[in-house]
Amino acid sequence: MQIEFKDGKYKFTPLIVEYLLPATGQTGETMVNVALKGELISYNQKGKLKSSYAVVPQSVQELFNALNAALKTYLETGKRSESQSGDDWE
């Protein structure tokens, strides 16, 4: 993740997004790289989303929306939001 600040604003750019596909009857769990630009590996040759990737677009969108909200809260207040968990870095 790259975060840039300019004129009181910020933007963040994901550099790599990986997604853990659940196990199926044919394969075990698989970590895949979700392309952010260019050809997406999650679409077939006809341009249709592969069924095993059906939740990826919404999951990625929700992840970045939550990350943006948490970053905004932190920058405005200097504190983590109530919903954040993990080690205390303060």
C-alpha cells in the first residue's frame, strides 16, 4: 500500500492485492494475485467472472472502503476506530 499526502489530502494506492480462494472439491485453498490493472486472472476468455472468484470484487471493494474509513478516522483524531483490532502500536 502506498499512501501519499498533498495539500491536506491523501490518497492510497494498493500495490498488490492477494485473495485466498476457499478449497473446492477439486483443489485446496489457493492464494491468488488479483490484478489491479490490465488483464484480470479472475475472468475467463469470454470476459465473464469465473464462479470461484464471484466474491472477489465485492470483497476487495469492502476491504478498501473499510481501510479508507479507518485511515480517515486516524488522521482526523489520531486514534484508531473502535472497530480496529490488533496489537497496540502506540
